[in-house]
Amino acid sequence: MKNATCVLVNWINKKSVKAFDVKSLKFDDAKPNECFQNMMMFLDYHSDWTMHSGWLIGDYLGERGTAIIPHFWVVDAQRKHFDITPRNSKDTQTYEYVTDYNIAQFISK
């Protein structure tokens, strides 16, 4: 687990906030950098799946720090987590996923 992931989880300090294993899943209609829109479109086609929100924790980049990005992904009926948002081809970082349901409360239509 990345140091930044540990720091974020401890800083938020809630039982529902924890690191999760999230697999990539190809969704043809998905676009890079549009995780919320991708998730909503995916759920329109897959009513038995649910939304999930949290943070992407990127690599430590020295003086530039660590990218911590709000993010949305989907969960299937077996509670397996999948990221349907394709990565930008220029993005070479590895990410860890941290759940945080509080992000979803800031959504506005």
C-alpha cells in the first residue's frame, strides 16, 4: 500500500473508508477523464450494478507530490469493483483505490 493511501485513510478516519482492489473493465462508450459520466451511462445499461465513489491515489512524484483524485467506479452483484473509465494513454502512473461514500453526496445534476 502506498504511503499516501495510508495517510489519506487515516486522515479521513471513518470505518467506511478503506483501500479496495479495483479491476479494469472495458466499456466501449466510456471516455478518459469522465468517470462520473461513464459510471452513470454504464448503470443505465446495467441496472443490477451499483455506483461507488472514492479516491485514486497515484505515484509519489517527488517535488510534485502524489496525485489524489476523486473518482467513481462500479460494483457488480458479487461486490467486485471495476473501473470502466479508460486511462489517458499518456498516464503511466499506477493507482490505488480508496472508497469514500462522502464524495457521492457532492454530486449535482
